[in-house]
Amino acid sequence: MTDHDALYRAIIAHPEDDTPRLVYADWLQETDRAEEAEFIRLGCRLEAATPDHPEYVEWLARHEELSLWLATHVSGPKLKFPAGLGLDCGRGWWRISWRGFPKYVDFDGNQHHGVKAMRALATSLEEAFEALPTRVVCNSIRHE
């Protein structure tokens, strides 16, 4: 197992804890991925602070700037999940990220319904939660 894999597994094992994320950010910094490291650190800092913190607005603006820069220069992981569960991967990874990883996965409930679909969704969620520290599912409404 590589350092990257071990650090990533620690984040997944403790999705609410910032310590593994900050250790991962240090590793990113050491491997010449400073923007990703700063993005994670700022996300953690913003999560811990309140909006009335004197530097909150500055941190938020920098976080957004990094999100745009990363979306242009660094493609996120390509992850696919079955049963109507989706994730905006690639360049969209940074747009939906908080504390360095996606805030949520989407479920297209309009296209997948019934007991069989819900069983498939449960299996897909297990797969997603083993691959991401994300623990939120949103119902995406797609109009066709």
C-alpha cells in the first residue's frame, strides 16, 4: 500500500475527523500539490470557524479561487457507481468538494424506483462509502 492509499484510507475510516485530512494535505504539499493541500486546509479551517471569524470571508474567497483553479488544472478522480448513484467527477470534483472531498453523492430517484432499485442503491452506497469520506446523498431531479 502506498502512502497515498494509506492516508486516503484513514480519511475514509474517519470522515468527520480533520486530522487525517490535514496529514494528507501535508503529504500533498510534500509531493508538489500545494494548491490541493491548501484547498483541504482551508476547507477544514472554514468548517471549524464561524462566519463571524475575522478571516472567514478571506478564507472563503480563497477557497473559491482554489476551487476554480483546481477545476481548470487538476482533474479529480473518476469514480462511477451503479444504481442511479452519481458523483460529479473529473473537473467537477472541486466544485462539489468540502474539506477536500465531495460533500455529497447524487441519487437519481426519478429514474430508479421500487424495491429492486432500492436494494441496488443500498449496495451502491456501500461501495461509495468505501471509496469516499462522503456520507450525504442528495436526490437529483433531472428534467428530460
